[in-house]
Amino acid sequence: MNERYCDKHKPKDSHVSKTSEFANKIHASNKWRKTSRLYREANPICEQCLKASKEGDQSRGKRAGMINLATSVDHIKPLFAGGEPYDWSNLQSLCDYHHALKSQQEREQKK
């Protein structure tokens, strides 16, 4: 067995969208990987955590006071709704919690 990484440090599998084949094609591209990496380097903190913290929102859904590192870059306007894939004004860094929440809302919206 000639594995390059141990299980702990193995890179994540590429993102698989449950809403769009077009999104899967974008997320598999080298251009997206580079755009995503550069955006997350420039914006390492979850933008929704920061927004909730600044607004002082105490609701559980906003997780006020919790500020997490971003683990993914999300399209504000989803690709299936015509969002621009590489336009930084359509991107936001999100933690796992906020990305899962937004993805669930988008799946509901698409039904």
C-alpha cells in the first residue's frame, strides 16, 4: 500500500453537489480549486459567524458568539440559480455548520 497521506491528513474528497450536475463539474475543476483556496486564504473566518456576532443575534440558529474557521467556500447565489462560479462577489467562506444549513435551505428551495 503506497498511500501518500494517513487518514487524518488525507485531503477531503471533492465536494459533491446534491442540487446540480453543473455545480459538480465546476467543483471538480482546477480553476475552482484555485479560486476556492485563494478566497479562503483571504477570508479564513466563517462570514456567517462574523455576521451573527456583529449583529449580536442571540438566536440559536445564528450561533452568536461562535466564530469558526471557514472550511469551505460557498456560492451566495447558487450555481443552479445562475450564480457566477468564479466571481468573488458571489462567494463566502463558511464553517461546516453554516455550509450545511445553507445547503439544506437550497435543497428545499429547489424542490
